[in-house]
Amino acid sequence: MITAYVALGSNLNTPSKQLNSALKAIENLPQTRFIAVSSFYQSKPLGPQDQPDYVNAVAKIETALSPLSLLDELQRIENEQGRVRLRRWGERTLDLDILLYGNEIIQNERLIIPHYDMYNREFVIIPLMEIEPDFIFPDGKKLAELALNFIHHSMKKI
Ligand code: ROI
């Protein structure tokens, strides 16, 4: 079993409901054990500001699925929850991104792991910090050090 972290985000159609039903679907994934989820955070949009605030969280799982099978399953969940994405960097019903998959570095046309921009996103780093404060990234960076960049973050736990 490989430990993986999944970022959840939504800013349409009652975001916290979207996250809750995605978490139920993640709990039911084949060959996968659900370990933990962070609090839900309300965050200002990264991208165009004329869109609703997001709700974000990070989940920890253990899985025997390959990275691409896990991606397929997460995309299925996005689609089953009626995913809409109105524009690039714009509002969406549900985003499920694989942040990390063990210590693997993956550069595939469908999948880049670690997530290419996770170090810069407070709505990823702060929830991850909540569930894994001692985490060290595959490149040796310490999560706790990155989190110092966001100590004055404006996200509210909801
Ligand atoms: N902004 C926030 N706050 N949270 C997200 O999950 C999120 N997801 C996105 C973009 C459009 C980049 N902005 C976001 O995909």
C-alpha cells in the first residue's frame, strides 16, 4: 500500500456538500483505505476574483491502485458529481487532485506528481500541515518550513 494525499476543492453547488460526498466516494474506492481528512477551509480564489470563494481540504489515503488508476477513479468521482468547469482558472463543482503518491516523482502526460504548484498554495499547504505536520517532501523540503510562508493566511475553518 502506498500513502497518497488528495486535494479537494469546490466553489459551486454547495461546496462543502461536494467535498463531503467526494469523501464518501473516496472511502469506497477499491483497494484503498481512507486514513484522514483535514478541516474544510474557506479560501479566496486563486485566479479570477469574480468567482465564489472555494472550500478546500486534503485527504490522506493508503492505496494499492497505481497512480493512473487512482487518477481514473478520482476523475470518475468528479464526473459522477456532475463536474462543471466554466473557464480556465475559474469556478468548478469539484476538483480532486493527487498531490503526492508515496515518494514517487511522476511526469506523465496525464499526471504530474508532486502537484506542480502545491508548494505555493496555502489551501493545500495549511490543510496538509494539519494532518501531517512532520511531513518531508520527496525532494527533501520540509512541510513545516513551507507552512511558515502562510502563517498569516486568511482562510477560515468551516
Ligand atoms: N482557488 C482556491 N482557493 N482553491 C482551489 O481549489 C482552486 N482551484 C483551482 C483554481 C482555479 C486555480 N483556484 C483555486 O483550480
